[in-house]
Amino acid sequence: MTAPARARRALPLLTPTQIANLKPELADVIEYRKSGLSLNHVVGCPIDCGYCVRHLFANWEMKTPRALMSDEAAVELLTSHRYFQPHTTPIQLFNRATDPMLPVVKPHTFNVLRLLDERGLTNHVLVITRWRVNSEDCAILNSFRNIKLTILVTHSGIDHPDIEPVDSAIAAASLRTLYEHAGRYRTVLYWRPIVPGLNDSDEHIQRALELSQHAHATVFTGLFFRQEIADYYRDHGLPEPYDDTARRKIMPEKSEQRILRAFHRPADHQLPWGPLFRKTSCGVAYAHGEADYNGHYGIRELCDICPLAQLDLCRDAWKAPDLALVTSQARALGAVGEVEINERAIIVEGLNEPPRYFLQHTHGYQVHDRSKPHHYRRHGRADIGWPTA
């Protein structure tokens, strides 16, 4: 089966005036995130998860999905983007302003995948959903011949209806269906956001253990608790999970340790419930039998839960790039000060996230901002819930 160009009528386009009234970050349909260039030319979502990043874009009230441009124009914009590298740059679809498997969004998801695939691109493409996926959808997802496609199913297990209005049983059913029918694509259990006292009980962990049997990999992560989300919780009388907000995801040490004890046998790395990863790209790469494209192998404490065979893959692929070359590239991107390469990462100054991620994906080696250090064992996570020493 080949993916249809249109399974139903395309979404109506927002007018220029409507687009001008969007927050600039939302009107810019391409954003470079750690897991790849993110394409978001469809905005609006009725699901209303209380912790959604849509709060950050002042777009919470747009419940009906609308398109900013055609799929063809969006794909052209993506593949001509200054940071896009064919066969290298990972791509994400519709992961900040809607759900890609909503009935009215799904045709656009399939069409974008088809357009990318027909270009012969072999880039990783990540589609993240918590909505319904059926066997017919799986047949279309299996039809793509070139892109390395991963469907990440977000499952929180949160039972509070005002925080998680969608029954987690929907995501669980979609995960099982995707795994059962997987051929060319891979599926990942995206267990998130984990919040102490809300969905990290023994029962919640046991449920995730059971679901992990229906995925090629499991990735667990914490909560983005930014000020906009904290304000929403407060305004709606929701229980605030933390006393403070943070720029990075919050994943307390105690919660992580309980999860790791449940999932793993550290002595022999025999994983009876399926491999578990702290980072999205690690789980995606494992599912496709490849080394991590984000170069996390340099942050060795992240790897202490990885299957030994995956460690071998990442070790063989991980190589520090040439300092002169990286310095030249970083300078061209706007870096200032000294460029350093150590056994963990490339260290730069004066570069925001997009150019850092461009370098990171180019070399398969971590790239860090000297002014925002990644602390040992908290790599890329907030300090909340971790010892201060």
C-alpha cells in the first residue's frame, strides 16, 4: 500500500492576519530541537493536556487544528532550511502545537511523510502521538521505503482528568497496535511526563513495565514545568508538582532510581521488560539498530542502563571531531571565545540551541554551552530533586 496524498479534505489555511497574530515562535513553522528539526505547519489541538508546551506559545485556546501553509510548501521550507542536511538531520513532525494522529491532522502527517520519502531521504523522522492509531494507519506507515520512521507513543498513566484529560488506555492501545503491525517503522513507548506522587507509584511503574513489552524501546522523562504551565495550574486549582519552575525537564533522582530498580538487572544487563533509555535519541537509535545520533556516549553515566550491544555500537561510532574543523564551523555560526573538545562534549560560547544542535548532529558528538553546564548525572535535566553538592 502507498500513502495517499489526501485521505480527506485538507485543513483550511490561516489567513495572513491570523498568522500575524500568532506568537512569532508559533508562526515560524520550523524549530531546531535536540531530537531534530521540528516541522509544525499545523497548529491547534483539542486534547488539553495540562502540562502541554502549547502554553508556552500562547495558543492554548486554539482547539481546532489549522494549517499555516500547504504540506508541499512546508516540506520545501524544511529541506531548504539552512540547518537541514539530507540523510543526517533528524526530523520531527507536529510535536509542539497539535497531535499528528488526530483525524483531521493525520492526512497531513501521512502526506508530509510521503513527500519526504519520495525525495529519497534516509533521515530519522519522529512522530509523537497519544491518540488513536489503527491497523490501516500502520499499513501506511509501513509503506515508506527510505525515511527511518519512529512512532513515539506518549503514555503518562496520569489519572487526574484536569491534568491528563485523555484516557491513557488510548495510548496503550495504539502502542500495542503499532508494535503488532510494525514492519519498516519502529515504535517507542514514550513514558512521560513522570511526576512524583502523580504517576510514579508502584502500580504506575508496573503498568509501564507491561507496556514496554509492546515497544522496540522505552524512553522515560520528566516534566517541563515552565512559568506559563505553573500559571495554568494555579489558575485552575491544579496541584502544583514543584515549588519552582525550571528551564530544563524535572526528573527527581528518587523517582529515577525507583524506575531503574524496577526495569533493570544491572549485574548482567539482561532486560526482561525491554530496553529503557533516558534520552529520546538513544531509544530511537536503538530501535533502528544504530548508534545514537546525538553522541550521548560521551556522557558515560547516561549509558549505565543501556544494553551492552548498544554500548558497543555507540562506542564504535563515537569519535571526537577535529578541533580546527569544529572551531571553523562554530565561528561561521557565530561562536565567540574558545572552542574546546573534551572527552564528553564540544564546548562553545555565544551559540543558542539551533546552531549547537546543527553541530551536534553533524558530528554525532555532544555540543554544550559553556554558560549552561550539564552537571554529572543530571545531564540536560533540572537541578530540582537532586542533591545540591
